[in-house]
Amino acid sequence: MENRAEAIKWLTEHGYFAFARDWAVGESIGIAKRKRSLDDRSGLEVLEPTLVYIFPDLDGGWLLQPPLVPSKAIPFKTLDDAVARAVEIVDGWKFANSFGPGDWGPLLKLCGVPFKAPTPNPDGRPESS
């Protein structure tokens, strides 16, 4: 992929909801699962909480902003690499939603976050350490 338009086209063709967003971080790409749900209170369609952004890095690369840790941007040299990781994260979100926060290790690793599995208490319940 050479540019944002090509990335959005590829993502859309492969079943993702992708869109251009121009804002403070630059000409970015928003990526989420295509599936939407209806907000019963407002009647609006909303995206599931899988949204990640890819935006240009000042050094000529790309940064990915993951959903679990929005303050941590993951650097990539190419747009292809950033899109591939975004797809892994968005696809991995369904897996993460089937477990409690203490079981999110695989998804946190995809987001580039160090993760230590919870250790059990003497009574057998998990405890974060």
C-alpha cells in the first residue's frame, strides 16, 4: 500500500470498516470491525469497541493507536505493516471480549503492551501482580 486511500480500499474490500480522518495527529485511518450495533437510547448506530487509528509518524513511518492503551502508539516503518497489525488487533478483540480483563494477555501483546498473567491467591481466585 502506497497511501491512505489504498489502505482504506484494501481494508474495506476485506470486510473492515475503514475511513479517513484528518485531525491533530494528521491524515489518519480509522479501522474497526464492520459490524455495528444500535444504541437503544439514541437510536444511533455505533461501532463495536475495536477502533484503532493509523496515522503518519514525523519520521516518515506510521503509528498505530490501539484501543486498550490509547496513550501508547506503536511505530511501523511501512503502511502495510501498520495495517497488518491493525487487522490482528481488530480481529483479536472478539477473542479478548470472551474473557475477563485478566485474560487479555494475547491482545495486549498485539497492542505492544507488556503483560504478566495474573497469579492465583491462596483461595484460587486470580490476582493481578
